[in-house]
Amino acid sequence: MTPVPAAAVVALKPAVHAKSRLATLPDALRRRLAWTMALDTLHALAGAVDLLLVVSDQPALASRLARAGVAAEVVPEGGAHGMNGALARGADVAVARGAAAVLACVGDLPALRPDSVRTVLGALDAPGQAFLADASGVGTTMLLARGVPLEPHFQGRSAAAHHQSGAVPLTDETLGTAVPDARRDVDTEIDLGPAAGLGLGPATAALLAPGTHRLATWTVVTTTSWTDEQGRPLAVAVDGHRLVLPPEAVDGLRTPLRVGQRLHAVHADGVVRSAWL
């Protein structure tokens, strides 16, 4: 077996259960935001590691990730219990594939950059575990294990739990640089503003109103055969307003759109920013 220098593992819940603390949002928008944040997180991880594993029992997840251009392998949970059990399961698979280091990561880091992931991976060159606390200092966004089993204690006051388990805290001083994008997870709508200030990945950025740090307006639209005076396709919102529906707003849908198809959408200034089934 050819050794894999570094692997990343992410556990993803089904959308119906994801990001429950965003329940103030319309349900369709909550699910979509959870999905786009996961995509931006996974794209950043894929740009920094040699093997990316997503642990989930969602039957269509592999095809959805492939359509979104994410170079990841979906690993079944195999009876693992909760997020920590799923991450441990993924770590075991990664080590069996020859990974020298395993990075467990949350799936809600929409501003994450590959360079920050590489910085974290380079912080531990001896056997052991290290963790990266979130922006609040209470939670954990990443846990790195090299040469030892991954012992995840995510959720709740996980920074303290990881420290108590023997993992070394990764500070800006020990890393040699600040990595705010790797610390800024999004649990609530308020958290989205600071993440947007760091620069969101393209999937999540498409949900924001242009020039702002707030989500665009959600609605349901119906596709039409109409175009505006510039020849741009139009859709009709439930309130009767006509909205421009540019092709890039529906990128990633499985099939070509048909006239009369209903879609969830966010829009601003009369233009659909992103649309999905």
C-alpha cells in the first residue's frame, strides 16, 4: 500500500437534522445553507489533503458530491454512534488506507482555505493529537492525530474535552500564523456575518445578497419559457413577481429544467442568486 501522508474526515448529517440552531430560517433555506457550508468546507479540505472521507449513510450523497465537483469518498457509518463515532470510524478507514495523519473537521467552515488546513496539518510532526479551538474558544473545529488513534470529543465544550484527553491546543503562536477561517464555524445566523467578513466559499456566498453579509430573500419560483428584454430566462415567484433566472443559479441540478418546474430560490435585486430542488 502506498502511504497517504494526510487524510481528512468529515461526518455529515442528513439535511433534515443539520444545523438545528438555524431553525429561525425557513426550513428549505436552513437545509440549503447547511449543504453549501459543507460543500465549501469539503472543497477546502480536498485542496489540502491526499484523501478526503465523508462519513454518512445518506444514499445519494456520493452522487451529489460528485456533481458538485468534490473529490471525496463517502464511507458508511457502519453502526457508529453520533458525530464522534462517525469521525472515529472514518479515521479507522483512513489509517487502514495508510494515512500517516488524520484530520477530523466539522462541516460548517464556509470561509475555510486550503492554506489554513495545510498549516494545521504541519503543526504536529510527532505522534500525538492536537486540536484547533473555534472562534469562541469553547468548541473545536479540527482535531489532528498523527501516529495514534483519533479520540474525538466534538460537540458541547469540546475544546476543554480535547485538552483533557491529552490533545495539544493549537494557538496562533504555535501555528506561527492566525487561521481565523479555520476557527469560524457557523452555528447561528449571527455567526454568518463574521464568516462572510473573512470571505465565503462560492457555494455559500451565492446565498447572500450582493455586497452584504446577510442571506438573500428565500422564495419558491416556477420556471417559464419567458425571457426579459435582454433575453435572460425568467421565473415567477409565489408572490407573482418575475425574477431573472440565470443558468449559473441552477448549476448542479441533476436534470435540465423544464417549464413549470418549481424550485426553492434566493434572490436579490430581481435576480435569482441560487436555486435548488
